[in-house]
Amino acid sequence: QGDWSSDVCSSDLHLGLLTLRVEHPDFEAVERALVVPAPVLPATDVTLLPIALRYARARLHGHVHLSTNEPADGVEVELIGPESDAIRLRDDTAFAFPEKRIGTYSLTVRFEGFIDRTVPVRLEKAGDDVDVGTVELALDPASVHGLVVAADTGDPEEHTSELQSPCNLVCRLLLE
């Protein structure tokens, strides 16, 4: 919603069919036919019917790769910006956000046990198809989480370790 005025003097309007074009960087351009049926007197306001504008939209896509080469099943890809959205990957490394408003976004990829990765993204023009490439997630060396089964009873025990790799966790547990 908003008001606007043009720099066209009413005495510049001629009888007949004219084309009115409305442009703004955040919206798709709109053209409307305008009929001037009678002469317009100088300093006369001309009122037009409302013109609906659609936000300009673009597409964003890319891939996720886990440093362990595991399938990306369950990876969350979140887009924060003028139109926020989130998807969870299922049996695929590809992601796509179709028809998002142009603007500046933050794309965050996260998966349990891996370090979150945030990438700035700019959708600049209507109709753009922005490829962010492959977002690589590295294993989080700060903690390894897992379920440990006691050798003597077979009962599960919740375990968290400050070790540097899953191999160290397995080796240490076998030795204890």
C-alpha cells in the first residue's frame, strides 16, 4: 500500500491509449493500459485504479556434503531473511528453495554431530537461479555422542565424550 505521484505534467497526457509502467527493485514490473478519454486540464489530478505489485522472486539451490561421506538424510537447511524457510533432506544431498523474495539471506546447514555452517546469500534479480554450490559440514571434534552397551549386561548406557574422533571413543571403551 502506498501513494505515489509521477513527474508527468497533466498537460503532457494526450488523448487515447497510453501504457503505464510501474517499476521498483523489490517488485516485478507491471504494465497497465491507461485510456485518456478527454483532455486533462493543467494541474488536474488523475486517479488510477489500484495496481497490485508482486514481490520479485528468485530461486536458490545447492548441495550438502558431510565430511564423513555419510548420506545427508536428516540434514536441516534453514534460510533466514525476507521469507524464512527450512527443509530437512531425505536421501539426497540437493536442496532448493523456489520462489523466494529477492533480498539478503543467511543459509544455515546443520546436522547432529557436525559443525553448523552459515553462508550469506543475496538474491538480486527477479528470475535469478542462484547456486550456492556445495556446503561442506565437518565432523564436530568437540564431542562425540553415542550409545554404549555394557559388555557384561548388554544394558545401554548413555555416553558423551570429549574425545577427538569416534575411533578414540571406540578404542577407549574397548580398553576400559
